[in-house]
Amino acid sequence: MSRRLLIGISGFGQSLARSSGVEDLLLATYWTDPDVLIVRHEWRDNFQATASFVERIYRQWAANNLPIVVVGYSYGGDSAVRLATTLEAREIPLEWLFLIDPVWRMWRYLPSLISLGGRGVLEIPANVKNLETWRQRETRIRGAEIRVRDPKRTQWGAARDHLVEHVKHTEMDEIRAINHKIRRIVSDLTNEGKTL
């Protein structure tokens, strides 16, 4: 049995009651891979509580080297980086962090007018082993700049930083090719944290 933990964090305007690309990704993974524990959050949820939950699961499965994957879209991308940073403080590694047009925000619960202009930098903590990003430049709301804190520990670069053309921000999380790639990587993860 190859258990994995997949955490999906939706963007602004998306909720547990409305379907979104992140929701579709999680549901498709749930129905096709019973060994993946799915956790779904909204961008404004309490990530200290999420981090505590992840820590309990991780510690229970630590002997099995439980791979943890986090997907964040829009403001959920900012929240995903905040969650990764919180987990870093708890010495919990992330196998993959996927950011789909992540939007930086200045304040915790409120959208920021500054963030809507694409300003701001998301700093990826050193506990993230693999990072893949997709960003667009078609609309005013756009993916933030990314800075990897420790490039020797986090695998990321031009091959994993995708600029998607002719797609609006509100359509980014629904691109099938992105969701398919994430599902394939999650499906291929073994308990050793490597893809097959």
C-alpha cells in the first residue's frame, strides 16, 4: 500500500459548495486512487489547524515516509506557501508543491488591492522538495513572483515554471493538462517519495 496525502487549497470566490478546478482534481483523485488521503481547504481557512492535522497524520505514518503534496490556486497558492512554511517549522517535508497562478496577498483574510496587480513575492521554504508552477500574464490578477529559499533542496527551474498564454486567471485551475499532470505525479508517488 502506497499512502499519500493530497491537500488542495482553492482560490478567492471558490468555496466548498461550488465546483472548481481544484475540487475536480481532488474528486478525480479520490475516485481513482483510494490510497490518497484528500484534504480540501479554502484560501482563508485556519492553516495552523490544518498544519496540526497534517502533523498528526504525518507522525502516524512517519515510518512509511508519507509523501505530502499541496496544490494551491490563486489566493490558495499564497495559503499553500504559508502552510508549507508552517510545516517547515514542524520539520515536516513536502514532496511536491504545485502552484497554479498563485496570488500573493498582504493580509491574511482580506484580498489586497496590491496583490491584484501581480506584485509581491512568494518565498518557497526549504522543506519543499519539488515545486511546479503555472502562471499567466493575460489579466490584471496574475501569478506572483516565486523565490526558492534553498535551490539545493527544492527542485525547480525553467522546466517547472510554466507561462500559460491566452488563458485568464479565472480559468487557470480548470486546465485539464495541469490537473492531469498533478494527478499523474500523485498517482506515481511511492512511499519513498519518488515517482515511478
